[in-house]
Amino acid sequence: DQSTTVSVAPGAPVTIPITLTEGSEVDISAYPDESADIRLVLFDPSATPIEEMNDWTFGSETLVLGEVPASGEYLLEVSTLDAPTDVDVEVSIY
């Protein structure tokens, strides 16, 4: 399990490197410290977006990857869609 908190500014996505193992299942949850619409995008090691979560609800978002396609360093992009100020977002990976 990994957990980190990032400060996300309006219009400025934050990228978090994540090392994942092929074949494993991964749940990534993002919890903003205030009401904000969070968008998560997971990029594979070749920088191709493979999964996106933005279900238009305010509050936490969870992105589930049933099976990691290949071992390596993935990038998780965290952004806010409508927050007027910086938002602290706690990101947990299980």
C-alpha cells in the first residue's frame, strides 16, 4: 500500500510515479480535502493513457485496474476540473 498527499492547483495536473507489477490488481483512490471534482488518468510505462476516472461526482474518485498489463513505472495524473483554488488530494494505492 502506498499513500501520498499532493496539492493540485487549478489547471495544473500533478503526476505521481507508481511502480506496478504485471498481473496484479490495483485500486487507486483520491480523496480531496474539500469539495472538488477530481479526474484521474493512469499512463502506462510508454506514456499511453490506459485508464481514466472522472464520474462527475464531487469527492473521492476510485480507479480500478483489474490486471496490470506490464511491470514498470506508471504515471498517475491527478487534476481538478472546477476548483478555484489549490486542493490537497490524498492518493492511496492498494
